[in-house]
Amino acid sequence: MDIGLLSVSMNVYSTKRIAEEAEKLGHYIELIDHTKCAVKLGSGKPMVYYQNENVTDAFDAIIPRIGAKVTKHGVAIVKQFEMNGVFSTARALSITRARNKVRTLQILSRKHIPMPETLFSINPDDIEEQIELLGGPPVIIKLQEGTQGLGVILAESKKSAKSIIDTFYKMDTSILIQKYIEESNGEDIRIFVVGHKVIASMKRSSAVGEFRSNVHRGGYTEAIKPTAKEKFIALNAAKHLGLGVAGVDIIRSKKGPLLIEVNASPGLQGIEAATGVNIAKEIILFVERNVPRRRK
């Protein structure tokens, strides 16, 4: 099988691991920097070009690893491959939905997936009322399209929350505000879903002086066995967003597990190290199950 790996560099751990496992399983895999791809429309069949080479029909499948800063262009490239009949581990629409936190929560709230009380608004005139709708401070303020814990702020007082929210509104920056779940104690769970299976799970604990548990923020990790409810949330979140590969983040509260985020391009380094699970291989096996024979 010929696989296109959409990523900006083979030096990225996750990209390198996926390529290694594809080669071990006997597949040809090629790095395609999606930021250097172009789509030609208008006459005849739409074409995808990579560094002036026509790669429209070069692959049986693609594995998108689209960075947050180039989401729109990356999604357009994924969509064109899809429209040309190439299997993708994450559909363009699914990546777009997952990248926007509000859209993710809207879709999953409609499917009755439990989550922290969340509010989004662009009205700077009633910030105090917005904070009170969540029960008052402390509150979590998030950029709608942040990743790896970037753009996530804990406001511990009404004064600081009001100042931060007002600043974002004046900058015309899209945010959401969430109720702070104190009992989560700076911990969350990352559940890795491939296909319709939970492949690996780990607990992430924040570093001293930090409330964000992301590995990129210095968080500690350990393998765990998720509860049946946590598995249910993770599997249904991936399903309803249409993601073949997903990292689902959950916190534990007094009311039970609550979904906080879904990542369409989840990193492998932290969770492979914590669990010992060969997640990269599972991704390639998922591609194999969905592309059983060479396209003609």
C-alpha cells in the first residue's frame, strides 16, 4: 500500500513513528508537507501538486497530521484527496470540527456527552454576569483553537477573570469560559481511540505550580485503565466527530467523568512512553482494515 503522511517534518516524533511502523508492515510511505501542496481546479480533474509533482493519485491512503497554525490550508488538501477517492484517517470536516473547541462541544452536547459547564460569548458588556452563570470564579478561559495547553488560563478571582476576558474581547479573539472543576486537582485522562477501539489510556498530572496537565507543559504521565463510562465517552466523542484517530481528554469530577477536548492529531510520544502500547502500529493496521486492496 502507498501512504501519504501529511506532516511538516519527519523530525516530529509522531510522524517518525508512524512512518517506521508503516515500513515495518511492508508499506511505502512518503512524507508530504501539506504546507507545500497546491490544488489546481477549473479544467478537467482537480489535481493535488506537491513541489510541482502531481500526487493526485499517488496514494491509497493519507494520514493527516495537521498543525493548528495551518488548519485551513491543511484541511483543504485533505478534502481534495478525499474527493479523489483516497482514504483518510481523519476527514477534513472532522479535523475542522475538532480544531474548534466550541464546535466540538456543541456537537457532543447534542449527543448528551457530559462536559463542564461552558459559556461562549462576544459581548464585553456583561462579563460579570457571564462569570456568575458558571457559579463565579475560579474559571478556565480558553482560546477556541488553542493546542497543547497554550491559550488556557486559570482566573482565580472575578477581578482577574474580568480583566482577562475583557482583553480577549477587545483583541477580537474567540474564547470560551468553563467552570473550574477543583476536584480534578490538575489531572486529566488522555484516551487514545483508533477506529472503534480504545488503544491506550494515561493519566496526566500537572507539574508543581501549574494547573495544566499537558505533557508539553511539564505534566507527569502514568498508564491507567479507564472506567466503562470513560471509554464510552471517548468512543462516542470520536464517533460523533467522525475521527478514525483521536485523543480524547477527560477529567474526573464529583458528577463523574467530563469531556474537555478532542484532538484530531494527538501526539504519540507521551502516551507510548507511559503505556508501552505501539500506537503507531495500530494506526497503520487501521489503515489496512479500511484500504484492503490496491486501488486501480
